[in-house]
Amino acid sequence: MLLPILVRESLCCSKNSVLLTSSNIQTCIRGLQGMGARGLHSYAQWFLCRRLPSRLNTQIRGAKSWKSQTKQQEDEWRKRNKTVLTYIAAAGVGMIGMSYAAVPLYRLYCQASGLGGTAVAGHDAEQVETMTPVMDRIIKITFNADTHASMQWNFRPQQSEIYVVPGETALAFYRAKNPTDKPVIGISTYNVVPFEAGQYFNKIQCFCFEEQRLNPKEEVDMPVFFYIDPEFDEDPRMARVDTITLSYTFFEAKEGQKLPLPGYSPISLHS
């Protein structure tokens, strides 16, 4: 069926083509036969390609273009997903880091500002030397000692109370004993009551937040050297405050042990 079509196509190539005659048909057939199988196959392929509808060619080009656009969109989505995942991972790492740093950072902030009843850590040596005591403002300092339920030490203050005035240094002692037959390492936290007075309670020397190792049956005295800032007397909120309590709590130092935040008492304590 393909041979008549090829013959007709080869004879009707233009509008000015002549009418088909038997001699012309025979000549065309002989020419096609002379091509051989390979030549005839090539001519047939050329003919079929030339006869493809233009609409089909358009559809093929459109399909290729759509595939190209789809691939570009997929690549763009992959890039966006990678960017989003990167941001999420970075945020997760940052949150984990902040969770580990939150407690020590908060503790340092409390020590610097006196927030939550935390006595202010550190001191200005020049201020200590030059500050003037407020002799007409006497304050009673009471001392409290607690241990966590898992701590086996005996821990108590050496004095129940002392009297100081703002701008005057004072020294107090706590005593700790390990009654067990094995070494025990302890670490302590502290706070001041009332909480608002914490910003004026300055410790020059203290054993808090430092690991203390006691051997079996060992007993030690732990000093606390402190002073009340003279500005205590100028704060209207401290006008009716005449008693301040300094409280320490000892915990057994264990791997993974988390100390409570300053200014908040442990849930289970015993003296």
C-alpha cells in the first residue's frame, strides 16, 4: 500500500505537475525499484516525516517544554526544601545549646543582679575599703542549712545569727561532716530571704557552686565572708527589713545532677 502513495507523491510535487500517464507511472515505478531496499526505506522515512501533521509536531514540542518546566520546578523545590531543612536543623541545634546554657547563664545573671534572692557574687575591693558603715541601721543575719534527700552529710551553721550594719564586713561559718565510710563530693546552692535584699548581700568568700570532697568521717568548717551594701539603707523597699536569712543547701555531686535555680528551694529537704 505504501508504493502507490510514494508514486503519487513523487509525481504530484507541485501545482504545475502534469497529468499522470501510464508511461509516467511506469517510469516512476522503475525509478523506485532502482533505489533498492535501502533507498526505498530511506525515501519512505523521509516521506512519512514530511507528512506528519504540524499539530503533532507542536504537541511533541509542547510535551518536551512541559517536561523541562516540570524538571526545573522539581529542582527549585528540592533547593527550597534543603534550605528549610538547614534552617530547622540550625534552630534545633541552637535550642539544644540554649537549653544546656540556660541554667548556668541564669545563675550568673542572678549572682550579678541579686535576682531571686541570690547574693551578689564578687566584690569591688576599692569599694570594700572605702565604704562607710551605716551605724544607725542594725540588721540581724540568720543562717540556715539544708541537705538534699540523697545527701548523707551532716551540715549546719556554726552560729544561728549575727548582727551587722550596712557597709560592714562580717564572717560566718558552716560545718559539714561526712559520717559515711566512703568519700562523698558535695556542691551547694544558696539564696537570701527576703529576695529583694539579695542584690545588697555581697559575698567576698564563699563555698557555693564549688565541689567539696569529704573523706570518710571527715569534718570541715566552711567560711562565708560577706557585707551588706550601704545602698541598702537608701532603698525605700528595705525600710522595714531588719532581718535577712542566708540559706545554703548541699547536694551530692553526681554525673548529670542538675542544681535548682537560685532563689527556689528544693522539693525535698531535710536538716
